[in-house]
Amino acid sequence: MSTADSSFPISISSRLIEGRALQQDVWSVFNAANLPSDCINLGQGYMNFSPPSWVLDAASSALGSVLPNHYSHPKGRIRLRHAIKQFYEASFNRSLDVETEILVTSGANEGQYSVFAAFLDHGDEAIMFEPFFDQYMPSVIFNGGKPVYVPLHPNLEGDKPSAANWTIDFDELRRAISPRTKMIIVNTPHNPVGKVFTKAELEKIAELAKEFNLLVMSDEVYDCLVYDGKQHVRIANLPGMWERTVTVLSAGKAFAATGWRVGWLIGPPSIITPTLAACTRIVFCTNSPLQEAAAAGLEEAKARGFFEQQLKEYQERRDILLAAFDKLGLKYSLPEGSYFVLVDVSRLKFPDDYPFPESVQGRARDFKACWFMAVEIGVSSIPVSEFYCEEHRNIGENYARFGFCKDVDTLKEAGQRLQSLSKYLS
């Protein structure tokens, strides 16, 4: 089915409508161009610091060579596949085959899209937990699938609620499974909640996947950012789950290089082979010189103690931002992982006649709250209702997502500005 109107005299695909692709999305509304020039952007998840110097040196070296400036094999450059093998075998508790169990993709997002293209037939259902990473829904729809939404249920009672307090109702999850269900999407550590799924939670998901013969796509791009001694559990490592799980990972998150668009998938040949077939027809291959740089990152990270030091730095950044909310008395879900925190902004009051732009009018309350903070306080965030289906948006409209993937000075300045919110809190 397609549609046409005066804006599009030639009919367009209905998938653009169903996938919200033509709507002005949250990233467009809260784009830096629409906000005050001095606004500190804690909304979008990109860093304001560079990748490590040795990774940048490897990128420069690759750009100065001949072969890395040309097509790579669709599976990914062999150096990077070997680096992935060496780096991840221990955490997957198995030997990995660089030819059949590893696939380099143009960012984690394209890897996920290729999985959907490889496994979803028209009308197949993909279960996703809300709030969801906003690319899941349109990517499923674009590949003929039907998203099925199961919300995480927040409980922010008590003085120091945790992201762990966003819980799954497993009876609700079971009821969401139908004869057309093909896969479950798991995201741990979770964006935007910051939840790290427990082994017990993943075991219950795994039992359902095995009972109903479902594929699990496990988005683990923040696996290197898990705080306070929490354990990151790979669902692929649970009994009987390797055969039905594809794990999604990212150089962008690992090495502060989100613009490089280099990611990888790890899974059994029965998942990687058809996904490679789809990926080859979508992008053919991934950025060659930056694959070499990502390989260098993985090859040298352990000897340099890189991920241990990076984790300490992110925990410091997290704690600086959280201290600002503590001082204000605003509740938040203490992030166990990732570089986002959800803050309860239900106490924020703004004038009824405040001049909100048309792009915010008619949206959930959190859009107005985030816009008001960006303009009046000078710190931008992202309204969490964007990461829900229409039916469940009321769950998210009390929250704003703030990112702490910025340098310490920026976060300290943001924390100072946020104190001005006190006069707007009820």
C-alpha cells in the first residue's frame, strides 16, 4: 500500500508512514540548530572528545596505505575479524570462527537492519522492550515485520531508585508471543534506561525463546560500560542459546568513534550466513580504513588497560551529573550501564502560555519539559516518550534522558546550569 498527497505527488511507500520515518523525529526537534547557540547538548549520545590516540594513529596509517582505501570483503577485513576473535572469545566462552561466526557491519544499526532483512517475512513479529532504541521499530517495519511492544515497568520509590527497578512482567511477555513471533530484541546495558539485565531475567527470556523457537537479537553495544561491579551477562552464553542468538557490538561505543560506523555481529553460522547475504546487498562492505583502526583498538586495548580506565572515567562523569540532580532533589534511575540516565521531570512546572514551537505542540508532556529546560536553563535532553508506541507513551512522559558522554568540564558546567531549575520545581 502506498500513499500520495500534495507534498508527495508520486505515491510513497506506506512503510515510511508506519515506521514514523516522515515525522519530525526527536533528533530533529532537539537539533542544535533549533536550540540556543550556547546550549549544552546532553541529549544526543555522541562524545565531545576524541578516540584514543593510538586508534587515531592507526586510522591515519590506514588512510596512507593503498589496500585499506579500497573495498573490503563483505564479511569485514580479516585483521578486524581476527581482532574480534581474540578479544571476545573469552567473554563468549568459546572459540570463534572468523569466516562463519563474525560479521563486520556499517555500525551496529546496519548490522541489526541486516538481521531483520535476513529473518523477517511479511507479518512476522519482533518483540521489543519499551523504552526502545528508536531505530528498532522502523527497521522492523521496513523489512515487513510487525513490532510488538512489551514495556519495562518503572518503580522509582525510595531515596535511590536504580535502573534495575525497571522490570519485565514475564506473564505480559508470554502473552505477547503469538504464532507469528519470530524474534525478541534484548538491549543490555539498556538505552535509554541504563538497566543491566540480570542473569535471572535473561534466563527467563531464554526459556521463552527456546519454548517458542525464537531468534534473539542481543544489542550489547554498551557492554564495556557497566558500573558498580555489576555483571554483564551475554544471553548467548546461556544453555541452548548460542544457536539462536546474534550479539550486536560497536566500535563507536567502545572507542568514542560513533561517526565511524563500524560494528560487528557474533553468532552461529546459521544466523551469520543469511545476515551476510542481506548485508552484502544493503551496503556490500564497511568503511575499510576505519576497520583497520578498530582492529588496532581491540588488539592493543588489553595491554593498555584501556577499557578499565575508560570505565573509571565514565563512572566519574556519571557521578558528576548525578550529583547535580541530587542537589536539586530530582529523582532518577541510577544507571547500571551505558552513558545515559533517566530523570523524573514530573515536578517541573512551566507557564501554561509558554511559547513552545509547533514541533513540540501536541506531543507528550516530556517534550515540553525538555524544550523548556533547553531554552531556559541551557541544557538539552531527550524526551523518553519518543521511545514508546502510542499506547504506552504515558509511561515515558515523566522522564528525560540525559547523556554523560561528555568531558568533565562540560558536565560540571551543565550541573551548575541545572541548579537554576530549582525555581521551576513544585
